[in-house]
Amino acid sequence: MPELPDVEVFRRYLASTSLHKKIDGVEAPGPRVLKGTSPSGLGRVLKGREFTSTRRHGKYLFVRADGGGGAKSLVLHFGMTGYLEYFEGGPGPGVDMDHARVVVDFSGGAHLVYIAPRQIGLVTWTGDEEGFIEEKGLGPDAMEIDRDGFVELMRGRRGDVKSALMDQSLIAGVGNIYSDEILFQSGVRPDAKAGDLGGKKLREVHRVMRRVLKAAVKARVDPERFPRGYLLPRRVEGAECPRCGGRVKTMKAVGRTAYYCPGCQKG
DNA sequence: AGTACCACCTGACGGC
DNA sequence: TGCCGTCAGGTGGTAC
């Protein structure tokens, strides 16, 4: 799940559970997700500190850890299957500890666990969040970029609009699922050329993008809670289009499967 | 600049 | 039941 809305939900979860607790130590039973650090390295950085604030940029989550020398932040990226669990005492029966990759132990017996069945994901630390974002080549966050900036970025692109929306160096946060939703609600086919859309349509895509991401966060990314008329809960080949009653179809775009409604998306 | 693959991992699912 | 191919919401690298 982890696109911008999912990561925003994780951020709020972490902020409501894990701030202002002393960190006793860190374990990394899945060290493959650690990049540029080691289990002991991460432990040395975090031990004795406490998380004080959170920040999301695109699909990355930064967690500021204060109480030691210099600024240090935990950096989390959730790959395709990652998420967080917090618990006090032992893990409940529903917690998938088999796939726990990083565990932060707080004094008093609470734990924050980064779980990722497929170890595609990233956990590290940085002393410079801005520098990290720059190194990764991330564009502005999809909820932060303004309308004119968005139109400028999209204009002059020769590739498919879907791949432009998903290009993290242009705009950070949109992935395969939400690009489908945004294009569906904008009435634009996934294989339309971004540069062919025109200013008016691009402004509409920008407005729809903001609305969709916001609604997804509000729905806590639960498809059942999405507003009516959303494609996401019907994102299945042959399903009934929630707007026109036609059939949802798929096509390949940038090596990914795009779901769309030929009846609603003609642009 | 854009695309087309491959790779990294694991699990679920359909077909035989 | 088992084996096999395919697919899955991520990014990063290479080669054309």
C-alpha cells in the first residue's frame, strides 16, 4: 500500500504512539532493509534518545530523534509491503513478528516495529533530512506542490502522463494505485502524453490529485471508507465502473498494470 | 528524455 | 498435495 496516503497514515500512527519515550535499544532481525548503516550502527545512533517529531516527504517518513549530540532522524521507506506496529508488553496475536525487520525498544516495555514481508524497503538514519531528500532526487511532495509548479513540470513531458505522475523526481508520493485514481477522476487515459494535455486539463489533474490524496488519508486508506464514485474499490479487471457502469480495463504502462475505464477516460 | 529490462525479496493464486 | 509461472501498490541500475 505504501504511497503518500499510506505513509501519512503511518506517520500519524507513529506520532500518536511513539513520541517522547526513551529508546533503550534497536534490533534488526531483517538487516537487509538497512541501507548505509548496520543493526549496531542504528542502535548506537538512536539509543538514549527519544522521538520528538515526524515528517513525511513523498513516500518517505522521517522521525526526529533528540536527546543526543547533533540532529538525527530515523528514515523509513515502506517498499511495497511495509508498515508499522506499536505495542506495549508483548505483540498481540495478530502482529506478524515473523516479518519484523526493525524493532525499536522503548523504556517501560513498549515497542515500535517495522514490518515488511518482502524486504523491499529502506530503514536508515540521517543527520540532514533536506540533504537526504536531495540525494534521493525527490521532487516536491505531491501535497505541497502548487498548481503552477505542477503544470510546469508536466508540460513538455513527452512520456505517458501516468509515468510522469509516478516519477518521484518530478513529484514525490504518487504510485501505481493513486495515479490510476487520479487519472480516472480527471477523465484522462493513462497513456495520454503529459505534454499534450493542455493547461486547463493539467490544472484539473492537479486539483484532482490533491482531492484524491486528501480523501484517501481521511478514509485511512480503507477502500470501504472511500467516497462514492472512486475507482479504487473497483480496481479489478472487468469490474463495473463506479461512474458509468462500463467495464474496468487494464493496460501496461511503464511495466505496471494500469486500471482505467475506457468510457470515462478519453482525454 | 524516455523506455525496456533486470534485480532485489516473499507470498498468493491459478493451472496442471 | 506439489510444482510452476505470474503477479503484486517499491526503487535502482543498465543498456539502448
